[in-house]
Amino acid sequence: MAFDREEMLERCNGWIRNTLMETLEIRYVDAGEDFLVATMPVNPRVHQPMGLLHGGASAALAESVGSAASIMFIDPEKYEVRGIEITANHLRSKREGTVTARATIVHKGRSIHLWEIRIADEQGRLVTLCKLTNMILERKSDGHEPR
């Protein structure tokens, strides 16, 4: 089956409602066969007390884009994604504007996906560099359908 960028973006943006992603105003904006891109506005909603982008908000953005990206490689009716480790190196502060996170696959195994997520400002300067490890689990028939 050929990769369909528009279908992937529609699917990812459909998961946002009533989640942390909606609260943080995360939007998926680009996708390819081995990457996914999302944006998040930087405003008081995601600030820490000093008026800077909160590291936890950056980590949430990174996990949101990296976890959604793993879904590109699985059948969500049969499998589900669980983030099992995330690291974040905060390299530059940001007070306002927009940050863009690009998740790129580093390792795509049957049960483990490793992603590098680069969060940059509007000028392309690296704000946060993350690594996310996702575990791929067989979906149990517990009555819950994938969103």
C-alpha cells in the first residue's frame, strides 16, 4: 500500500480532540514515509514560571509526534504503541511564537521503534533534541477500539 500523506495527517489530527494535544494546541502538519511533523504555539499555556517554554511541554510535543509516527508502520486494529523512554536535551529557550517537531525514524523493528525528534523555532534553530523509544504491542480485545 502506498503512503498517503493527506490521509496520515487527517488521521493524526483526528486523534487530538479531548487530549493533552488539544490542550497544547499541537497540530500535525507534514508526513512522509519515515517522518512526521507537528507544531505547537509557545504562549503562556506552555510556559514555566519564568515565562519560557516548559521542558515538559516540549517533551509532550516530542512524545505526541513520535508516538503518532510509529502508527504509520503498524496496523492499529491489531497493534498499539506505547512510549517506554524519552530523553530531552533543552538547548535554547523560547518565549513566544511556534515550535516545530520533526520525528525521524532511527530504528524500525517489529517490537521497538526508535525516533529522533528535533524541535526547532521559526528560524530552524534547534530548541530541544529528543529521543523516543516506542514499544509495539499486540492489541488485546478489551472492548476498546483505537481512536
